[in-house]
Amino acid sequence: MEQELLLWVRGTGLQIAAAVFVFGMVYRMLHLLMLGRKMSLAAPRGSEWSGGLRTMWKRSFVSTKLSARGNFTVIAGFIFHIGFFITLFFLSQHIELFRAVLSLHWPAMPRGVIDISAVLAIGAMVALLVHRFVDPVKRLLSDYQDYLTWALSFLPLLTGFMLLREIGFEYITLLTLHIASVELLLVVAPFTKLAHMFSTFISRWYNGAVNGFKGINI
Amino acid sequence: MKEHETLEQRLQEQGISRRSFLKFCAAMATMMALPPSSASAIAATLAKVKRPSVIWLSFQECTGCTESLTRSHSPTLESMIFDMVSLDYHHTLQAASGFAAEQAREDAMKEFHGQYLLLVDGSIPIKDGGVYSTIAGRTNLDMLLEAAQGAAAIVAVGSCAAFGGLPNAQPNPTGAVAVSDLIKNKPIINISGCPPIPAVITGVLAHYLTFGALPALDDQGRPKAFYGETIHDRCYRRPFYDQGKFAKTFDDEGARNGWCLYELGCKGPTTHNACATTKWNGGTSFPIESGHGCIGCSEPKFWDAGSFYAPLPAPTADVSSAAKAAAVIGAVAAVAVGAIDRGKKTQAQQSREKLTVDDLKGE
């Protein structure tokens, strides 16, 4: 049964998840772009493109002094995202997956770096969840989707780390759980806040372009 | 082959010393993870035990399992299996042929009804009434159902008998199934592997003869003593896996340094078997020691689990094509819905009624 389940998540399950993810993301992003913007009749005071691109770059380095979100959220958020990217793109097993699907590959990072990144990402996510519960403003602003997307992002990290160190269950069980949790994430991502993995750069460009057009240099 | 003398008498006749016999019992106890004191209990019981009748049915198979058991250097633990049991019927090994052979099987089934051990290797084709494999004009299906009725227990030797194996691989043209798919009312022990390790079958038989019962089994019906751990768990290359050191090709520096074969398709992490500890060819080595990854042959559906050389993270189906098709459909859907939205917007703009001063006065 375990082998059959693993075979399904490595085969049909992954096909379904990838298809839903790509369909959902292409549909949502293209639909978003097709909404378009109302033509401004005012004379431009600056370039939309330079403003847009500048904001896409600059928003990657949020100043904690200027942010209303506070140091904790910004720093923990950064740690999570960086840790997540390192484990996703630089673990040798993941590179093997990209090689098999996209025919692209690149050098892996040492296992120690991956371990530290994964632990930091997991720790940051737990801390952010606790903060979401404890902070009254955050708690009030949170709805079910925040908790759902947290869980969907957390499970692949947790099962992946457990798999790498074979903690708690057998390898085959953990591998099946890990792949299944990623598939769940892929299926849900395009239709929830997790779509920000693509839309965040579009919205940054939009904001930057509006400001650039008006000649505002931020 | 009807001399049901004790094993001790039989061994003495063949000039095998008591010391060799005790070493065999100690080895069996060790392999089955029994306490050291049980070696003497095994010896005492086995020495007295009458050799049970064994009927070995070979169905849709390649004879690799029999080869595995017999093609070992003599004398070995594996060769002693034939001293422990009275093999009353076995296609490949018996001297008799034709009607005489079938008569020997029927006689043994009658004489030892309810007592004989039934060993099966090969899967059973059931499509079209089972016509795809027959012996003496009878289908494998028919022969198994008949022989199973009088068996004390059934041992499914090899992955074909245990899980369907190669004949069961997609598209399974003969409708091949495992023994456990057909027989539900007898104790069945699966000794999987393509082929299985010879010492495992000897160990299982020694356990059955000593304790009169089958050993503890896992959820796949395999003896836990041999299939309790994965190849990966006991692999001598495991430290390299933990360090992230992998051979990328079969002849690169990593391969020469003996690094982990995970990226070359090794299925050790998901395969339960005793190869890494019991080893093959009289304890010489096992596939990973020879530089080739484990192909996962003791697990169900291993033929359908993608290429032997594709690593475990690689998908077993064509994900790229599915994703490309989904991208095209997504783009078409977005353009279509976007066009409808724009149409609605234009229509709304055109049908908008202009507010006049008179309208306001009317308020």
C-alpha cells in the first residue's frame, strides 16, 4: 500500500498538482494583467518603467524604520523566505526534481547549510504564528486563509526536514507525506494569498510605475 | 523422496558434523534476531524434527528464484534447506517428468493433506480463465487452488508470487496476480525479492520447523526479521547520503570514492530487504557494494515505479507535458474571460445614461 501511495504521488498526483498550479497561476496572473489600467491623460513627470523596476528591487529590502509592520514581522518574514528558498532551490534532491521536470540543474549547497536554513525557516514560521495569536491587531486581521496558507507552507518544510533526517517515521512514509504536502500547496496556491509568489512582483511594479509616472521617487 | 527420517539422521548420513549443524543453528538464530540462547533450542528441535513434505509449484516465473537457492557454493546454509525438508515436487529439481511427476505431487498432497508446506514461485495469470500458463494441461490457477486446500501454510517465494512481479507490471496482459490475491484462508508468508536472498527462505523454514509457526510478519506479509529495515538504513554508504555526497555518474570521482548512489536511482531508502546485512554469493557483497543502486526488487510494483536509474525525487509520469497543456488552457481561459470582462465594461460605458440638470432638479 505504501509503495502504491508513493507511486501515485510521484506520478498521477504530481501531474494533477502541477497542472492545477500552472493553470491557476497562468489564469490568475494573465487575468490580472488584462484588467489593465485606465489611461492617464496627464503629462508624465517621470518614467513608469524606471519607477516600476526600482520599486520591484527596493521593496526586497524593507526598512524596519519605515515599515508599520514592526521589526519582528519583517525580520522573521525575511528569515522564513530566505530559508525556504535555500532549501527549495539548493537541496540536491530538489535539484534532481528540477532536472527531471525542467531539464535545468545547478550546484547544490552543502547539507549543513540546508539544515540550518530549514531549521531557521521552521523556527521563523512558528514564531510568526505565535505572534499572530499573541498580537491583538494581527489576530483581529487574520482570517481562516491566513492559517490555511501558514499550514500549507509549513507542512512541506516540516516533512522535508523530518525526511532529510529520518525523524519519527520511515523514509517511505515521510517521502510520501512530503510530496503529498507539496502537491496540496501547489493545488491551493493559485487560489489563495499564496498567489503572491508571482503577483507580488506585478503589484510592486504597478505601485512603482504609478509613482514613477507622477515623478515620485521612492 | 519419502524418507521422513529426522534431520540429524540425514545429516549424519551425509557426513555433516554436529559442530557444523550447531553453527548453522546459531547463524539462523542470529539472522532472525532471536536471542543467542535460542540457537540451542533450534538445534534440539531441528535435530528431532521429521522432515516435512514440501510441494513447490512454479508458475509464471523465470526460474531465477530456484537458481538463487541452488546456485550457491557448497556446502552453504542454503543447501541445507534440502536436508530440512522432503521436496516431493519441484519442476526444475525433480528427476521424474511427465505423468510420474504429476503423480508424485498428487501422492504427496493426499498423504500429507493438511500438513505439507506449499512453496510457490511465479505469479498466477487469471485472465481468460488462466490459459496463459498451464502445467500438464492444467492452469496455474486451478493447480494452486487445489494444492492450497491441503497446505498447512504457503510460502510465496520471490516478488512474482508475493506481489505479482514482472508479469503483473503494466499493462499486465495475462492478468497476473499474487498468491495472496487468490488464497485468503491459509497462512501466507511472502519472501519477496527478484530473486529473494537464499538465506531468508532457509531462515523462514528453520523458524517454521522449530516453532511450528510462521515468524512475525510485516504489513506486506514478509518476515520482519529480514524485511524490518530498509537497504538505506543498513547501507555502508549511508554516511555519504547524510553528508550530501552523491555520485553523479557511474564513473565520476564520487563513484570512485564510493559515495551514495541516490542520484543514480538507488531505491534503497524505500526498499525493505536484508541485502545490506546478509549479502549475496556466500556473503561476498550486494549490488550497492558493486557500484549499482538498489532497484527495489523486494517491494510491490517495483517494475512500474519508473526507471531504475531515475532518482527517487524524479516524477514517474510526464509532468512537463501536463504543465504545458495546463499553461495553454489557463492562458486561453484568461484571455477569454478578460475579453468578456472588457466587453461588459464597454457595454456598461455605452449604455450609461447621462445625468442632466433636469434630473437633479427632479430630485
